[in-house]
Amino acid sequence: MPTVGAVRITSGRQDPDAVRALLTALPDWFGIEAAIDSYVADARTMPTYLATGDDGTVGGVLLAHRHFPAAAEIHLLAVAPGLHRRGIGRALVGACEAGLRAGGVRFLQVKTLGESRPSEAYDRTRKFYLALGFTPLEEFADLWPGNPCLQLVKVL
């Protein structure tokens, strides 16, 4: 299991309560209660990667969704506010990619707020995914009501 500093990346254990706590602590990204509830429900069933400290505290989570045998999506990625820019998000994505590759996945996508709606927080999110090798594919105006959705893809 990859480790970043004092944080261990694991898969297989689902923790919906930790997902709720993380998302509630990130209102610039997850400020819609119905969306938080939906992600928490997804955290009960989707493949999960957790970044956990030595004390057992969950500092980051990634939920993966496999759409087809060769294609998957990062459904959710969240890192606790005090832990940003410490390599935890990168480690979560890396662990997810390794697991998906081992399972035969060739394409990974992620969706985030599109550039046509200015947001400092989401500017950082888009830069993060670009730095990990994702390529913007398309911006959808009608996927999320009132919010443009940018789809990014990466070949594994």
C-alpha cells in the first residue's frame, strides 16, 4: 500500500461517514447538501480509496466508477482542507490508476466544473488534473443544471 508521509493509501474499506465529514469541510467544492448526500450514498457501494493517518483519521477519499470493462471514472476525489498540496490527491489517483490498470481499464475520466464558470477553487482542481496527465475533452452545458461540466480523460 502506498504511503505519503504519515498517510497510508488503502482500498477496499468504505467509510461513508468520513466522506460526509470531508465534503462538509470543503464548501468551495461541495456546497450542495443534496450532492453531498448522493456522494455519501455512493460511498456505500463504489470502490473506495482512503488516505488515512497513523491515528486512523481519514484525510482523503477517492471513489471510482467502472462504466465498461476498459473505461472508468474518478467519481469523487476529496482531500481535507489542511492537507492540500501534500501529495495525498496525487497518491489517491495513483493508487486508483494502478488498481484500474491491473483490472484491464485503459481509459480514465473525471468531471469537474468547467472553465466557463470562474472559480478559484476549481481553477486549482483543473490544474491538478492537467498536472496528472488528464486532457480536457468536452465541456457540457446541460449535464449539471446551472454548472458547466468539463470532462477530462487519460489513457492508462
